[in-house]
Amino acid sequence: MRQIITHFTDDDLYKFTMCCAVIDTYPRTQVKYSFTDRDHTVYPPGFAEAVSEQIAMLENVVITDEEIAFMRRRCTYIPTWFYSYLKGFRYDRRWVKVSQDEEGHLAISFEGCWSDTILLEVKVLAIVSELYYMMTGKADGIDYEAYYDKSYAKASRMIEAGCNFSDFGTRRRLSFASQDVCVKAMSECNKAVAGPGRFVGTSNVYFAMKYDLVPIGTMAHEFVCAIAGMYGPLMANHIAMSVWSKTYRGALGTYLYDTYGWRIFSLNFSEDFANMFKGLRVDSGDNRRQLDLIVDKYRSLNIDPRTKQIVFSNGLNVDEAIEINRYASDKCQPSFGIGTHFTNDFPGIKPMNIVIKLVAVKITESWPFYSLTCKLSEDEGKYTGDPSTVRRFLATLHLPDRVV
């Protein structure tokens, strides 16, 4: 079988930046992750074995000197010692279990040291997505020349509308080739089309290197989820912001706030953090409502929200981004991270609705038990975790229990 992931940096930047922060503060922490298919997809026979083969192939994927040199040049906020760690990093198939039930539903779990397993999520999701389209024949006959034109047109519209935007599409792309074509088209459009907006870069470090773009990303929900599992959700955002600022000292200052909803984050978002972080990322809820809450919070702290960057990344398409940009442009510095709509927008193809989330944590390997954790957000449909754990967190946060 053709190997799907062949480049170490064919991954999202936030996995590397979080990995660095984890080693810096939680080097012995152990975690468990679990795969969720929100559409309950029935996978072809033998799919679990094919995924396991691809994961085994990751063991021969190592970072190159070229990749390190690029990251040193473009990611100056990452400390030098981290590249020595990456140089010695090796994937291990024993961290991962994959199975398939009689009906064809897929189960995947990771377990191990957080600093190791953190670098699996995006690669495994990209493997599952591309394998599914390969093994079902849906990827046959894809017209990538037409997709280049389609991607170029999307970028042109956004540039002309004044949107600053990035590609976030690694995890649920149709294929490596689809993301390659998309990033190439948008990069070339950015050079050719005059307008108030721009294509800022891509979350995928390999494609940023290939097209000499800025790799985009900071952190993900798992960082807050793990801390909540260790210390509880009430102060998880406070601890996460403190840890992040300790590692990056003001760089990478876009905070993803919605792991447990706006209310508890807002209570943790004091004036010192609001001044330190350059902005926030909106990844769930109604975009306008969330922006209004953010604007009000900044104003309550005597901070002009127009000096802050707000990144919108909640399953957007081009039309939605342009509409939000009109609403937000005089309230903040809006930008957009768009994923599946950029890398998996083909006629007759339904993008997968798959995630891998951190579900359990223990602060060191010497602890005899794990503590369960979960992710909530502003959308009930995005809750992930064991239902009893979700209910416990909702009760702790004084939120209504709507778990079905």
C-alpha cells in the first residue's frame, strides 16, 4: 500500500508548539486519546488493518535537516533545544490501537507519554480521511487542475473582500495532493491579485516550507483538556495561559478560549492576560455573538478591541468568512482559518466528520490511575468525552446538563 504520510512536518504547527510547551512543563505526563466519527461512518472491510499499516509506516518518517532549517527560520519563537528533541523523535506503533466492529465502525486510541502521543493526532486523522476515499474509490478520477482553479477563485474572492485567511485543512483533507493544490493555488493568487486581504499562510508546516509561507498555529483544545483533567476545569484556562506564556514569553499569543465555554474563560481572562495575548480564536458558537462577548470583555478591561486579532475557525466557507469580515472589521482585527472547505470541497464528496480528542490524563507515570477529562465548547454537538465525565464537568462549571 502507498504510504500516505512521508514527511515529518506534514502536520499542523500547533502540534509542534504544544509539544514544546508540554516538554517544558509536563514532561512526565501520560495521556489517552480516543477517535470519534460524528457521522458513524461504516468503513470498508479491512480498513482498521490498513490504518494500522499506515501507522507502522510512520516509524520510518523522521525530520530532515531541511525541515529543521525552515522551522528555525520561520518559527523563531521555538527554543533551540526542541529541534534536538525532534531530531531524535521516532513514532512507535505500540502507542496506537486500531479496531473495527462487525458493522464496520472504526475505533482508534492512543496511550503514552503526552510529549510523544501529541504528534499522532493530525497525522492519523489525515491517514483515516485519505484512506477512506482511496478504499471506497471516491478519490478515483479527481480533477486536480479544476481544483486548482476552484481554490484560486476562493482565494481571489477573499483577498478582494479584505479577508486575511489561512489554510487549516490538514486533518480532514481528501488527500495530500488536494492540500498541495489548494495551498499552491492560494499562494500564487496572493502574489497575483491586488486587494485589501491576503493569504497569510498554512497550518501545515511541510506545505509552508514547500511554498515558503508562514506556518500558522498556536494551540488546541487538548492543552486545556489535559490541564483540566489534572487540576479541574474551573482554573484550567488560567493555568494554560500561564504555562503558555512561560514557554513562549509573549509570542504565539492567540488563545483558543472555548474548551469549556465563554463564561468560565471570561472569568479567568484577567487584564494581564488580555494585554499579554494578542488575540483569541473563535472555534464554536455563533460567530457574531462570540465576537460581541469578546469585544465587551476587552472594553470592560479598558482595552481597545480594535487592537486585538480575532481568528474565526468554526467550520467556515468563503461566503461565511466574507460576511463575518464585514461585521467584524470595525470591531477587531479579524482573520480566518478555514479547513475542510479548502482541502475537501469536491463534487459528490462528503467530507468526513472525525476527531481525535484527549480523554484521560495522569500527571506522571508513577500515578496508579488516570483522571478522565472532556471537551465542551459553545456547541453542544462538539462535546467530546465520556457522558458521565461531561456531566461532571458541566456541574462543576454550573452549566445546564443537556447531555443525551
